[in-house]
Amino acid sequence: MNMYKVLTFKFFLFSIIFIFLIAGFNYKIDYAGFFNQKLYLANVASEMIKGNSILGLKNYDEKLLQKIIIRKFEKEPDMIVLGSSRSMLIKYEFIRDNQDISYYNHAVSGAVLGDMIDIIKEYKVKGSLPKKIMIGIDPWIFNRVNGAENLKSLLGLKSSEKQEIDLLKYKNLVNFEYTKENILFFYKNLNHQSEYSIVSNHQGMNDYVLDKFGTHYYPDILDAEIEKILNNEKKQIAVEDKYYELLGFKTLSNTETFEQFIHYLKENGVDIVFFLHPYNPDIYPSLARHNVFGIILKVEDYIMEFAKKNSIEVFGSYNPHLYNEIKKYDYTDGQHGKEIVYKKVLEFKR
């Protein structure tokens, strides 16, 4: 019996020590920045909110940075942008309409519907949503990762849950999933903290830049390099039947989830605007006539019909030939335009 008590005591003592070690590890690494505000992504978010730009930041967790920024906002922006890398260059100057509004671009690379819903959930947890949202509609959001579970979570979220944030924060100290994410972060991301710099003015700097509005800027690329990239992409489409996220895209799916998400936003008083980024004029014809990738035409038809039924403004088109001034060298590849493309598209709504 005494031996049993000793073993039981040792077990509980070991368990307590183990829990304290886990809690200490999660507090120290704290990849989401709940406790350690000196964490590099938490520091990046703080500097952007102060009005500074971040120079040279690469290979970081874009989705995590968006969550940290939203948590740090004292007040939600009047307008935000949701979308993929094809929406990252939507600048404050292009959409403000001479109004003094607060604005933030939450676009993340390869975004799917679930990623957009997660960002809206962060705002909902804080208590309110932005007044206006521009959504970059990429064809592949109707191809994969529909975000149905994300939407169920958002629809079931009560405003009273805002009061539970601090409690949930401390629960993360002993949360298995948070521990697992911290371990991954420790091995993959900690070294990135020395790979960026903070500048008050990024004008004239030819580097990767993330400005205070969340807009991305990229280093200049030579026309000869663009030509090489486009030739390679045309070969992928014609010979290899490959083109980024459009691979295997045969039928429209996720439309029900998409429509529920849009209706949810409108019912919560959000003004919705759609943005369709044109493909490179040198690539678009190959996509449009392809037996699989030509589905982008069906996606655009669906979006235009849905927008008309729901009184939603639409800027842009996947078809670059609607904009005669847009040239192939106005892009960095087949699907990412330079600033001039965004400016021309946002000057005219459909």
C-alpha cells in the first residue's frame, strides 16, 4: 500500500512538472504572440500598425500574421481586402475614392474560401466587422478546400464569445495543438527574425515590401525574364496540362458555401465588392481554350450572375483583353499583375 502511495505521488509530481514544462515552453515560444510580444511576427504587426513598412520579409506564416494584426487593431478598419496573392497589390490609393477611410489588405498566398472565412471570424470574435470588404475572386476557390467547417464555426459564433478571449488565451498554455504548432514554429521560423528590416518610407526600394496597409510590393523583374516565365507557363498548359491551382478543376463546387458566406456578410451590414484579377494577355487564350482550365469562363459567368442578383459591384475580369492598355510585360508572370494592372482595373467597374 505504501508503495502504491509512493508511485501515485511520483506520478502526480511528474505530471505537474510535465504540465509546467509544457506551459513554460508554450509561453516562451508562443508562435501566435499571445504572451510574447517580442516574437518577430508580433513585432512585425506592431510596426505596421505604427505606420512603418517591413522590408525583406519572406517565407513567413502569412495567415498567422493576419490574425496577429487583427488582434492588435484597436479598431477594425472601415474597409478590408480578402483574397490571394492576386489581390495583394490592391492599394489604398486605388480604392479610397478620395475618402479618408481606414483600410487593410488581408490577402494571403493561395487563399481559398476557408482562409477568408477565418479572417472574418477573427473580426467577429473581436466584436464587429468592417463596413466594406473587397473580395478577390480566384477561380480555384470553387475547386478545392471549400471552408464548410470554417463557415459553420463562424455562423455559430456569438458576440459574447469576445469575453472569452483571455480565458482561451491561457488555455493555450496547456493545449496540445498549440504545443504542436509551437514545436513546428521553433524548428522552421525562429531564424526568420533577422531577415527583415523596418523602414518608415519604402519608396524607391527594390525589395519585398509589406506596407502599413498590408499591401505587398515586389522587386522589379526584367522583360526578358517575364518572357521566359510566360513561355514556360504556356508549355505547362499545352503539353503538361498543368497550371497552378487550376489543376484538376473540372466542375464548379463550393458555390453553396460561397453564397452562404456572402449572405452572412450582407446580413451583418457589410458592403461587398468583387475583384477579378485579369490573367496575362499572353496566357489567357491558352487557358480559355483548354479543355479543363477553360472553366475559368464558367466561374466568371457564375460570379457575374450572382453579383447581379445580389446587387454587388464587380471590378475586373479574368479576360485581360477587355482592357486594351494592359500588356504582357505589365505582369510578373501569367497571373500576377504589376501595380498598373490593378490601377486600370479598379478605375472601371463592370
